[in-house]
Amino acid sequence: MTGPGGALGVLVVDDDFMVARIHTQFVERTEGFEVVGVASSGQAALDDTARLRPDLLLLDVHLPDMTGIDVLRRLRAAGDDVGVLMVTAAREADTVRAAAAGGAVHYLVKPFDYEDLQVRLESFRAAQLALSGSGAPGQDDIDAVFGAAGAAPAPAVSLPKGLSPETADLVQSALREAGELSAAECADVVGISRVSARRYLEHFVARGAVVVRLQYGGAGRPERRYRPTG
């Protein structure tokens, strides 16, 4: 259900009302998106999806009546191809594989910062826009939908608003030379802010050109470290 001004409608699904509120605020901060509803259970998510017709679900895995994977499977079995972005603390390999098999557009591990969600929302919107025309899509449009899987990374294609191809090239070059970098290290090498570096890095993660791992150290949140695929 595309909202006023072409905004994409999002249904937030999480049984923790504080987390749902934070995710709602994150979505509302992102240009081109609006929250059309909040559901706290799997059945409510299914009912609200049928009633509200959102473009995208932010779907938790751990719900009180069924898992988010069950919700995803029921949607697909009913022929509903609504976009589904898993947002969850679940990191089991079987859960990730099931989400991918069900056609989830992305899988984002909690806790995450706004920029982590923003880049995935923008990637989803770019894919939606790529197929919104009346004519047959070109290869670049198709790559935007499938994340350019199997193709050489092409940062100039479907870059989110505020990211430049020139800086994207510098970030990728820095990664190739270093092998692995944190956002702070990348920022120092390229000469941009840490927040900007993280936006580029997370964009490449969403496109499949970069993978991320968590490095656990002392107290505090683990450090996200990035390296090129392949």
C-alpha cells in the first residue's frame, strides 16, 4: 500500500512495544517510507498484512504465537509477495537459511543502529523503483532487485540518496587494499566521517559485495568489521 507522495507502507512486527516504537521511529526518519501499522503477534501480522496491504514488513522471528519464519511461510503459501525484512536477535544458521528460502529481502540482526536499517530500506526502495516503470526493465534495474548477485560490484547503480559513486569507489578500494576494516578505520583511510563510512559499507553489505562479522572484545557492543566478498 503505497502512501501519500509515493511513500512505501511498512508494517512493524515485534512483541516488545519499546522495540517496535524504536523501529517505527527509524522507519519514519527514512525518506520514502511510512509506518502503516504495528503488530505484536504472528496472527496479527497476517491479519494486518491482508487488511493494510503494506509494501514491507519489518518482521521479528521471536513472536508469542508463532515464529516470524512461520509468518513468512504462510504469506508465501497464500501467494502474498509482500517484502519482508527480518529484524531479529536470532542468528541460527537454519533461521537465516529459512528466511532466505522464503524470499526475505534482508536479514538484520538486533541490536542495530538507524544507519543499519536505513541502508536496507533504501536498497528495498531502489529495487521497488527499478520495476515501477511500464516498460521492460533493463539489466541494471534487474541487478537492483537481485543485488547484482554474481556480477561485479557496481556502486554507481542504485546508490541511496546522499552517497556518491566517487566515494563509493574509494571505500571499495580501501577495503580491497586492507582486506578488512571497521567503519572507523575506513573513515580514516578515505577521509570521511565514521557515520558516512558505515553507510557506504552497509550499502555494500546489502548489495552482497561486502560481508560483515562481529568482533567481540571487552565491555560494550561488538565491533562490526567489513571485508569484500570473494
